[in-house]
Amino acid sequence: MKLKIGETLILDQKDNQNQTKRYRCKIAEVKENALMIDYPIDEETGKTPLFINGAVFTAEYVIDKQVYRFQTTFVHRIASQVPLMLMSFDGEDKMIGIQRRNFVRVEASVDIAIHSSQSAFQPFTALTSDIGGGGVLILLPEQAEIEENDTVDVWISLPNNIGAYQYIKMRGVIVRIFTDKLTSGKRASIQFVTDSDRERQPIIRFCFEKQLESRKKLLELESHKHFRSGK
């Protein structure tokens, strides 16, 4: 079974302006053709909105480093000691696995802030070791209390060629925590779980510029060596 009780479910809904609203909830029970979830929280406001019966959502679920999506509809509220919502569910065979593209990664040390999507740990800042459109590798501070499979929101400070910074927010999942054999420092690998190229674009552009910069330095070095050998 892919869906597990107590795990996080993301619900995306289009508003009247075709803007996507994103809500976060927990799975309370999985039935053959229905899901029960706790009341969703708006990721932007932190509040619980009111939904009308029949509201349609795209659900997103992350397990074992894989993202699955499926359509679901709000059926009705369930009166119980813990208020719940009943959602339609067509079965796990209707869950679509999102294929992850391979993105170029570059070695780069940039500032990053890590926040838990479920308030499971205190936010902290760190430096990246490498970065790409698919995720980042960070140098993990000693006080960080994250665990593998934690879902996180990250704010990344990307410098450009003119000394300015662009601050972007991405959603991700901690896929691996390990100790670097060379430095004995702890590392954490974060995979971005968004499928929007628009959200990834600043990172992809940053990596492209870093590659151009490295190639330029390499050409300058080779040119310098050629000039010295010619003398």
C-alpha cells in the first residue's frame, strides 16, 4: 500500500483566477474508494478554509523519494471527536507517479534556510554543497534535527553576475542524511517535489551561468598555459 495513515497529503485547487491554492493535511484512514483526512491548512495563511461539497483537488503524495498524484473530490465532513473530511479515492492504481528529470548540478556554496512543513523541527540556515534543478545537497549544522522523508520548505539565496540576489522558495523532501567520509561533516540531500519548470527556472539559470563561468576560467587557464609554453 502506498498511502499510509498519518502521512502528509498535499491538495492543490484552482481558484476563479486560475491560480493554484495549496493545502496540507494528514491521512486519517484509507478505504477502498475513499480517504479520510484532517482539516487541510492553507500553506500561505496557515488557516483552515471552508470547502463546499464537490470541490475538486489534485492530490500529491510523497513516499520513498517518489511523488504520486491523483484526482480527489471533497464529499462531506465527518462529525467525530477529531473533525475529518471524506474524500473520494479511485484506488492506488489511479495514482500517477511523477517522473523526475535529470537536472545539471553544479558545486556551489549558497545560503539556504530550511523550514519543516509540519513544524517537526526548528528552522535553521545552512550552506549548499551543490545545487541543481532537481534538488540540493546541504552542509548540515550540528543542531539540525531533521530526519529522512521529512517534507520541507526551503528559501534559497541565489547570487547573480552583478552582485544582486534572488530569493526563491521551493518545496522538498529529505531523501538522505549521511556523513561525509572526507570531512566527517553531516550532509543532507533534498529533492524538490515541484513539477513546475517556472519554479525551477531560476535555479536552472544559475547552474547554467555557473557552468559558463567554469568553462571561461578553464579556457583562460589553457590559453595562459599555451602562451607560456610558446615563449
